[in-house]
Amino acid sequence: MKSAMLPDTLLAIILSALAMSAIVAVRYLVTSGLFAAWTARRFPGRLAGQGAQVRMELFYSFLSAAIYGVPAGVIAWGWDQHGWTAIYTDPQALPLWWMPVSLFLYLFLHDSWFYWTHRAMHWPPLFRKVHAVHHASRPPTAWAAMSFHPWEALTGAIVIPLLVFLIPIHVGVLGLVLAIMTLMGVTNHMGWELFPRRLVRGPLGRHVITASHHELHHQKYRCNYGLYFRFWDRLCATDAGLGEFQLPRHARRDRAARARRGEPAAAGSARR
């Protein structure tokens, strides 16, 4: 009986992993696609000439989606069938104040893991073999949010699956964590600032990361390693402040040519 059941169990796990990989891929495609379309509408011509780069970003991002989806799918199956993890569904199972506390804990611990693994990826041997894939996006676009070498994707894929075994979290709060992770990953790479200047340059902006902060990382490389918060960057003296957005090379050439001819800048060259 046990041997007969094993193939069914294995099939269920494989299907769960495939389903979760598909969910991650669709989430990426929809979110990055919406922000890429918003960028194209707001700055016409911004993405022109970046076709090869975007195709590369799509290839590595879909590969990353599969890598993120496999452990998530296995754990989702174990949670559903055997009660693995500390995920709970009844809001009354723990005090309500635990929901915002668990949200912050997940974000802070994820950010801490990201900071130190990201900083390690800039060690020259690791950078050349692994992290250079992500930095091949120059400048990055909204499609670059998950454009990682498979080994780098693996370091990101294990964090939340490990945390759900260690720290109780309501399933709705876990969904919020994943939504914030997706939103921050996409908006930090799309080449312009989504959030208002008073937030980015104000008291809150001194502690949280937005595109203006991460843009500088893609220009200077050895600074601004965080994902959500500037805590570790400030503590470890790797915070270089906010950057200015870099136009694609073709747009810079077009702007220079227009300037030489005395013409006004194209609409797509606007920066925020």
C-alpha cells in the first residue's frame, strides 16, 4: 500500500511545485508588465533600443520564477496535507497585534538576509560568475526585478520558505509580505521614482528604500545593498544616499544630438 501511494504523493508535490512556479511567473509577468507599460506611457521612447536587454531579463526572470516556485510549492503541499509550517488561517489564533509585528519581522529578516547575501555577491569572484547577470541590465527596467543567475535566485528563494517554519504568520499577512516583495522589486528597477518627493526626501525616505536609492547601486555597485530598509546600509556605512536616474544609452545619444542641433529634449528623456 505504501509503495502504491508514493507515486501519487510525489506527483502531488511535483504538481504543487509546478503550480507555484506558474503563479510566481504570472505574478512577475503581470506586475512587471504593468509597470513597464506605465513607464512607456509616461516616458515615450524610454525602452526603445533595449529589446535585447529586456529579452535577457525575461529569460532569467522566468528561470528565477521556477526556482522560487519549487520550494514554495513543496511547502504549500506540506502545509495543506500535513500542517507543516507556522502559517495560520484563524485570525483569532494569535493576538491581533501579532499581525503587524509578524509583517515587520518578516520584512526585516528578509531585508537582513538580502543585504548580506547581496553584499557577498559583490565579492569579485562571485560577482563575475553570478551577480553580473543582474547588473547586465544597464540601466535596469521593470523587467529586471527577477533577472538573476540561478545560484542567486536560489539564495532568494529559500528565505520566506524558511521563515514560515520559524515565525507564526497569518496567511493574509504572508500574502502581504509577498506583495510588498514584488512591488519593491519591480519599482526599484523601473528607472523613475514612483513615490512623491516629500516621501523619498523626507523622514520616511531616510529609512525605507525606493527607486532613487537602488538606482545608485546600479550605477556605483559597491553601495546601497538593501531591499526594503536602509538600516544595514547605514549601520555598515554602505549607504551612499539617493541617485539620479540614468537614461538608456540610445536616449542619452538622442538628447546630446538634439542639444547640438538646438532642439528641445524629447518627451521620453524626462527624469524624475
